[in-house]
Amino acid sequence: MNLPVKMNEAKDKYSTFFIELYTLELRGGITYIAACDENIYYKRRLYTAVPFSRGDIKSSMDEPTQELEIQIGDVNDDHLAFLMNGFDFRGCKATLSRILYPDSVTTDTDLEQFLFSGYIDSPSFENGVFACTIKNVFPSMKAPQRMFDLPCNSYFGDSICGLDLNTTNDIVEVNGGNTIVLQNSYEADFWKNGTARINGESRNIVSSNGNQIKIHINFLQQSITGATITLERGCDKTQEDCRRHNNLKKYTGFPAIPFESVYR
């Protein structure tokens, strides 16, 4: 079960961390919720802090997740009546994504990652906990040698993708937390969405520019200055990133997936 973020504890432990955001398209309007104990402003919208917790998202190309369990704690009978009678949210769309905090709210860089989308179903209430499920809106159809899915079915650098990982060893000159200064310089975003490895630890590269790379979470090692760092190119399996690599002809995802919502 994924629990909501406690901001003060997270700020003390990490320089950056993920916060999950929920967009609920209710019949009376759109509601924005953040799974943490403080309100979040993101893209000029207020995401209200709610004690959300959710089940695991177990996804693979063979068995994509069909539904996701959501729980909201500290709900009394009055709140429950308000939810059930004031908003008929069953069948309404819910989208789950996450952002990298504080980078996503302090810069113009879009670091939001889609996690799950579906419609709300099966509400229940027991011992002060309100629960429901979000059922997947994307069909799990198979096409020849491909999954009928939005992300690319290939792995960066495999025989279908055809691109080169450009695996390179470099030296860390300055360790600035999640910003690392390298000995050599590279073109802007050459390593974006790739991987950085030092002594068995791996980190995703959020962006790169010249001799600097930015990783999503700091390395746990006490000192990496002077260490050898292995860099590999990568992608986030989206059309936009495939276009950035000038490899859109090899993209194996689907630009859109049709689905039908029926309200009775």
C-alpha cells in the first residue's frame, strides 16, 4: 500500500521526492487532490491535501493492471453522506500521476509522470475508511507482437528501436546532490531519460546540459567525487521523447486508444 507523503519528514530525508496527484472529473466539475499533508500548487492549480493511500500498480506488457484500490482515512458518517449524496462519482474518470517535488513546482520543466487512469467504481465504507476502485479505461488488447498500449512496446537500444545506448564512462568532478558535474561535456539533454550508475547504484537522469546531469534522487554513497560514472542514453517511451531522438518511425506504441464510457 502506497501511503500519502508527510511533507516535513520527506523534506528532512530527501532533497527531491515524488508526490502523487489525483484528477477527478466529477459531474459537477474537476477536483484536484494531492496525496500528502500539505496543499500543492502545480501548473497554476491548487491540489488539495487528502490522506489518500492506494494499492500497488502492477504493470507489465503481458498483464496490465485492470483496477486500482484507493482508500481515504479519517472519514466520518457526515463526510460519507456528503460524498455519497453530494457527488455521484461512480463512473467518473480519475487520473493518477506523480510529480518530482520541489522541482516540478519551482521550475517550468514538466516532470509529471502518468501512472494510471480509469473510472471510479465499488465504493465502500468501514471503520472510518472510505474505499473505492479505479477500473482501467484502456483495453488490454494484443496486436501482433505488440500490446495495444500508449507507451512504446520496445526498449531503448533493442533490435526494434535500433538506437545506440552510447554507454560512456566519465569522472564525477563535483557532487552537487542531484546535480552532478562531469569531467566531459555533451550536447544538451543527450543523457535525458537515461541511466547513471556508480558502484552498483543506478539513477534516472532527468536532464543533462554540457558537463552537468540532473538525477531524480541523490546517490546514497557518502562521496562520489572522483568516482567513475557510467552513462547510458534512454527514453520515457512517449512519442515526444521518440521524436526527440529522431526515431519516430520505430515507435511501437499507439498515438491514441479509443474507449467508450457508458453512464446508466
